[in-house]
Amino acid sequence: MKNKIPPSVFLLCLTALIVPDIARAQVYTGMTAGGTIVLSNFSSPEATMLLIAPSSADKAGFDPVVAPPGKISAIPKAFKDMVDEAARLHDLDPNLLHAIIRVESGYNPRALSAKGARGLMQLTPDTARRFGVSDAYNPRENVRAGAEYVQWLLKLFQGDVELALAGYNAGEQAVIRAGYRIPNYSETQKYVPKVLAHYK
């Protein structure tokens, strides 16, 4: 009787053989009902387990924008035009969108948070679905949806930028539950002034 290779070992060997540079990309894995092993670069009903997380070096052709200590990073022209277009479309100040992007992702379109927020404006999966995003790593889709969400939040909070930013970070329901104040979450308490500092 032959010993079977455990699926996890098989997958690791397979990915190492097929794609030497695979560690730079995200890989999801799973198994079909028929027992076929699935490898994918996106999550699906048949590939739900994240086997390999994307590294910070995987930026789909975009270089990270890292500001030296105390200095503001340059804005890549492709992103500047994209943000300006989204700002015009949603009647927003482009500087506000740039401030959010700078704090959220530092202009890294492949940014992925521990909570699963993705891309330039760090859209959560729920927010991406809510605003019709099919690929949160697509910079244009990401910025368009992020801008739409910011516009929606500003309308909800009657133009109050601080509350809109708090809602962007913690969710609008958290702001409402806090009595239309910035929620007492450490991350949100730091986030709002940080974005405002870049904005102003």
C-alpha cells in the first residue's frame, strides 16, 4: 500500500516547482468536491485558504512611495490624475483623497491590511462589494469607490470632515453609536488627526 502525500505538502512542492517567484504573489488554495486541488490568485468558494500572502515587494509594476522621515512623498502622476478625476466626479477636494491615500496605503496599490482591506484606499471586502468593485487592487476602481464612499460619508455627516474620516476608518455605524462623535477607538483617534494633518 502506497503512502499518500498530504495535500498541504503537495501544494507547497507544486507552487515551488511551478512558479519560483510565487512568494511575491498571493495564492489561495482549496479542493473541489471531486478532490481536485485548486490554486488561485484570488479567493473563491473552492479556494478559500490563503496559502501564500503577497509580500510588500509585489506591487504589480508600481514602486512603493516611501517618504523619508519628516518629508512628504511625491505623488505618482498616474495616481494624481486618477484621484483628480475621481474628485471631480464626486465633487470632492482631491487633496482630501490624497491625504486619505497617503495614510491608508502610502500610494501602494497592492497594500493589504491584516483585516483584509486592499489597495490605495484600503477598501474592506464589504465596502468593495457595496460600491461595485470587482478588483480592489485595480487602482482606478479602488479610488473611484473610495471617493464615492467619502462623498457618501460627507453627506451622511452633513459635511463634517472629521466625522467622515472617522466613519471611513471605523465605519459609519461606529460614529453614529458614539453619538456622532469620533469613536473612542485608539486607531480611529489617531487616524483622523493624521489624515487632517496631511490634508491641511
